Amino acid sequence: MDHKDSPHNSAAPFRAIYEQYVEEASFLWLMRSFAVDQPHYNAEDVAELEQRIQGHLNGLITAPDLAWEICDQALELEGPGELFVAAYVAFTSNLQAHIQKVVEVGLATDICFAGLVSVFGWLPATLSRPWIERLLHSKDLRHKYLALAGCSIRRENPGEILAQLLQRQDCIRHKKLYMRALRLVGELKRHDLVAALTRAMQHEDSDVVFWASWSAVLLGDMTAISTLESYVFTPGSYQDLAIDMVFRVTPVDKSRQLIVCLAENPEQQRSVIRAVGVLGDPHAIDWLIAKTQDTKLTRLAGEAFSMITGIDLEVNQLNQAEPDDYQPVPIEDVADDNVALDDDENLPWPNPAALGLFWKDIRQQFINGQRYFLGAQIEPGMLTAHLRSATQRKRHAAALELALRDPAQVLLNTRSKESA
């Protein structure tokens, strides 16, 4: 008997509709995973995407057997969107075999893991918390890792078990689990676990040292900044994270010295621009405007200008059309191996001349040597306001500034469904 005519499922004649639910929800989840870090999306935009995803998910669970049958087949694509949808169907059905299947597939690769852990931020607490608790107490260290990632997304405190995991040698040897535990200490402001961070900062693995130092700074340990500084100068997955942290807590004079050192390497120009934007010192605005004349740097420099001044280039007509000779990334050539997304995608193209004239008119509103964020000197009230209204990258920055300024303030997850 063909599965399409399976008598156990009265929804089988509508299979095409449910296949479309899976396809659309998977695609929209992938779209959302990009949107949460895009410069032109705000919380309302992300929430609109989430409503569309939820609509398809609601459709799927009206026929859970058929939905799972389709999701199970879609898992063969090994895509994070398909994994997310399958995980949602599995956990809402609460069927052990289905949950076991999505967990195993999700733990197989990092790309699938993103879809699996995302479901914990999507499910209601009544469904997610019992499973996170169960995974935390599993003998499988991979399950503990998944559970901690779920706690991280939801910003939920796992309690005493976090301290236990940071002391167990088998957990310390499991690098992904250990790093996620260290990261969670900072995100949740677990001041009781400072000693675990101190031990980890002596670890031989630089990845472990990074997350221990990152969390230590969030907890207010400024001595860990010197460790993070080395990551500022090292291209790789931690450089931007280090820049985001170091230049928010280091005094302006010292930050300027670090930026000068970073600028000595011509390959680090983009990192220099990012550091200038994070620092927020208007002393560098003229330099940023000069950088907008470089096609490869112009949009990033424009974003840094806006991050400091709060000026929207498009609203104030300080932008211009994309140059005719600009070659976007990824290059639309099937023979080219470069498929990386353009970091500056969806940023406006500044008009250097217009920007220079505009800055002359407003520069007296800014004091060199002071830190600014979106046009104002930084204080908690304005940061909270931007958390609600700003675009995603600016919301990320506001959340980090708040967490660094208040020892008790957890690092809000501006990428989570709850925050949008």
C-alpha cells in the first residue's frame, strides 16, 4: 500500500498541503535565522516572520501523523530549517521515537544543530522545560550540551547542575559542552561560578579561554580584558565578539591606542572600522567619512557612522546608488567557490560628499573623547528604548551595553523569539 493512501491518516488526501507547510516553514525559518542579524530588520519585522512560520506550524500539527511522515523524509535534506520543523512536530507530539530521531540528526552536524536548538526557544515553556531538564540529566554528554544551548536561548538558569558540569572532568573534556557552560555563566550572570571561569582562563585551548574571559568580563572582571585583547588582533570566529566587548569597557584613551595598533595591519581595515563604531568616539568620524570613499569599506564605514551619530543615511538622503562596477558577494557564478554572504548586504551606500557636509553641520553636538551610541551618550534608559525600537544589530549592541553596565542584568537574547 502506498504511504499516500495509508488508512491511518484521514489527512492523506491533503498531503500536498502539508508538504507545502513543511517547505514554507523550513524556508521561513532559514530566512529568520538571517534576519535576526540584518541591519534593516527590527523586532516587528522579525515578529512578522515568526507569525508566518507559526501559521505553517499550526497547520502541520492538525495532522501530526502525516506531518511527521513528511518531516521524516525532509530530514534527509540535512537542512537546519527542515530539522527545526521536524523537531517542532516531534516535541509537540511528545512521541519518544520521533524526538529521539530529531535529536540524533540535530546532533550530527553543527548546521543541523542550529535548527534543533532553535526549537527550544520556540516551544512554550511547558513543553521545553521538562525536556531541557531531562536532557540535562542524561548520561549522554551531547544531550547535556543541547540542554545548555536550550537554556542559553531561553536565558533560563539550570541551577546547581551548571556548577556540577563545570567541575566534572568528563564534561570539561567535552569541549563543546564546556564552552557552552562557560558562556552561560556570563549570559546568566552566575557570579557564584567566577572560580570556574578563573580556572578555565588557564586552559590550554584558546577557544575555551575566550569564552571564559568573555563571561568574566560580563561578570565585571576587568582583568580579563587583557586576555580578550589578543582576540581583537586575531582574525577568526572570535574577533568580532572580542571587538564588541573590549571597546565597550576599555577607557577611550586606551581604546584609541588599541585601534592604532590594529590599523597597522592593512588586512585589518574592516576590523578597525568595527572597533571605531563600537567605541563610539566622534573623534574618528572624519576618518570614517574618508573610508566611505573606498567601495570595499564604504557601507561598513557608513554603518559605524550611524552607530555613533544615530543618523539614518537613507532618511537623511546621505546615500547613493550602488556603483555600476560593484561585484556583490557571493559572486553569481556557479563555477565560483565563494558562496559566503556579503557582510554588508542590506546596508545603504553612503554618499561621501553629502556625508561630509552633513557632519560639518552637526559635529558641534558631539564631544570628542566621549562614547556615543546612536547619537547620545550612553545611559540605561536610552539603551532600553533602543531594545524596543532599533534594528537588529543595534538591538544586539544595546543589550550588550546594558549587561556590561549592570552586574545583575542578564545578557538579553535579542535573537530569540521571546525578545521579538
